[in-house]
Amino acid sequence: VYQSQTTLVSKLEALQCHFTWDLDTSRSKLFRCRERFEDFFTEDGHSWLGHIYNLRGFMEYKLGFTEEAQSFFNKSTEAFCQIRNADEGPWLVVNYGNLAWLHHHLGDPAESEAYLTKVDALMNEYQYPSQDELHPEIYAEKAWTFIRFSTDKMLLAADYFQRAIRMQLVMVEWHTYHVKGLMFASKHSSTGLGADILEKMRIAKEQDPENLYFAVHYLEHCAKKGEIIKDEACKLAREVLRNPISSYSGIKPLLRVYRNYVSVDEAIDLAEEVLKNHPDERYLMKCAALCYKWKIFFSDSPQKQSMVDRAISLHEEVISLYPHSSLGKKIDLANIYSKSTNGKVKAKQIYQELLKSDLDQAGKQMLYNNYAKYLNFQGQDRTSSLRYHMKAAEIPQQSIFREKSIKVLKNIRDKGKDRMCREIQTFLENLQEP
């Protein structure tokens, strides 16, 4: 006899899985993340493959694609068994929890209960170290999910990885991701990277020598400390190019290292070389588009029309290949047009279309901040520019774009010369914190 609905739901709510982790599942975010995840490396043997499929299954379910969700959850089960070289183990607790929830939502209580029973059996066999702690495998998967899906939970993710490592030292990739969590968290903080993180990065790199993505990040931070890294960057580039291409391969952070510490022209050459070898890889088109954007935006001298044309065609291609996550690329395209001799009208047209589009709060902040800069520098309309900085700032959501707009407004207020100073002062005083 099936358990009562109430008992079943309370058991489901007590599970540790994606359905109970309070993840932000707005449709716009889910579509963006889904496109990003499609660029992940999914070869057999990838140490995070089970986690990737679990999160993808959850996203597909939330988007309403239940068959795809079931397929990804099943792939997750297979991947874990292959990677851990065992049919069962505590690493399946989250996966079985997801399947229990999925079958509950599909109206199949018997199957849901079957997975609940499997979870109970695993929990009993692999006892937690203590009642108030999760199993290290669960900490690790929860931490990985937060790093990949919830930028506001980076420090919590790093803490979970630390707990997992404390209980189970043997997983090299947990150490690497723990440091990656600290690294990402520092990116979003005003204090920047602490010296101890750099040392942790060095140790993680030595422990996980196959992880070129991490090696590139470590090299970048060495360069920030003043080390000359050009030869090392070129050597690393050859290694990265020998591996299968994905957003895990390290190509994008490597191009950033080239831009900052070698030259932007060599970054473009490298991107074009990789693209020539893999012409159908959309992720590489995205990376190449980024390099041309750097060249056009951060160069003091005007660019040849051929350079601008290549940047435009790459951006248009990327926008068509990433329909749900290309707001930034559309803004970049408008700004590239605004810097070309005959593209001013087109730039204005793109911005007008974006202003009419249906965006979430984070998207609006990004658009308003960028449009404000465009109005100031290209449109020569300072008053409208400040109004759009105010529109970006008044959306009560923490983001780099909000911070930038508030900084501009404070600078104008502090100089005290603009006719809008008093209005800006009142606006800033009444500004709500997120």
C-alpha cells in the first residue's frame, strides 16, 4: 500500500537533492544555463559528469521537458557508476532523490517510493559521520551545483567542499573545486584574492596536473603578481589545443591571459587558429568574438574596416547560436557598430529593440548600465545617460552593473558641477539596498 500523500511529500522534502536546494529557477536563467551547459565537455570518464547530468536533468524538468529530465537523471546514474567503478554508493543519494521527486511529479507514487527506499538503504549503509553533517559526497555535489548555478552562494560552496575534504581526503577534484569556489567568490568581492588563495591554487594545480582550465587560472594570478608568463602561456596554449574543445578546456581564460599579458593580436591569432581547426564549434566562435571585441573596445586607434566586419559577423553568428544567452553579445554588437564609420544608425536600432524586449531584472541592469555609457560617449546625451544609470541602480539586485552605475552617480554628485547633482543626491539617499 502506498504511503499517504502527506507522508510521501514530507519524505521528499527531507531529501538532499536539486529539488530541495532552493535554486533560482527563473525561466530566463534556466535557458541561459542550459546553453552554457551544452558547451560542457561530456566525454566518458569526466569526473563531474554525473553532477553535470543531474543538474541538467533538474533544469530540463523545471523548463517542462520531463522526458529529457528523466534521460539526464538516468545518464547521471550511469556516469556515477562508471566513474566510481561501482553499481551503488553514497554518490547516488542526490541522483535517486531527484528521481524520487521526478516520479512524484509525474504522478507515479510507487516509483517515487522505490527511489526513496533506495535513498534510505544508501543512507543506512553509508552512515554520516554525525547526525548534523551531510555525507561528503552530498556536500561535494551540493557545492559543485552552487558554483555552477548560483554565483551568490560561492562562499557557501567553498565551505561545503572544505567539509567534504575534511571527511574524505582522497578526491583530488574536490580540492581543485574548493579552491575554484574561493577564487570565484573573491572575483565577486571588493577585497580581491588573498595571498593564501594563491598558495592554495599552487597546491591544487600540483595535485591536479591534468586540469588545464585550472592551470590557466593559476598562471593568470601569477601574472597579476608581476611574474613574466609569456613563454608559459604559449606552452600551455599548445597543451590546451591538444585536448577536446569545451568550456572546461581552458581556452577562454587562456585568451584572456594572452590579451592581458602577451598581446590582443596574438589572442586573435590563437582564437582564429583554433576556430580554423574546429569550424563548427559554437563555443570557439564565442571566444573569437570576445577577442575581436577586446581589440575594438580597448584600442586607442581606430580599427580597419575588415577588423570591424569580422567582429560584426562573429557576433551575429554567436547571437544566432545562443538565442537565450546572448544579451551581452547584442550589447557588444551595438557598441561595435557605434564605433564603425557607417554603423551609428544600426547601433541605435539594436539598443532601441533591446529596450523594448522582455528582460529579467539582471538583464535590465546590464542593459541600462551599458546604454547609459553608450548615451554618454556615443550619443553625447549626458542627462539621458545619468537617467539610465539611475534606472540600473534602482533595481534592488546586487550586480557589477548596479555597482558601476552607482559609482558613476556618486562621482557626479561629489564633483558637484552637474545640474542634476541635487536630484542625484536625493536619489542616492533613497536608494534601497538589495
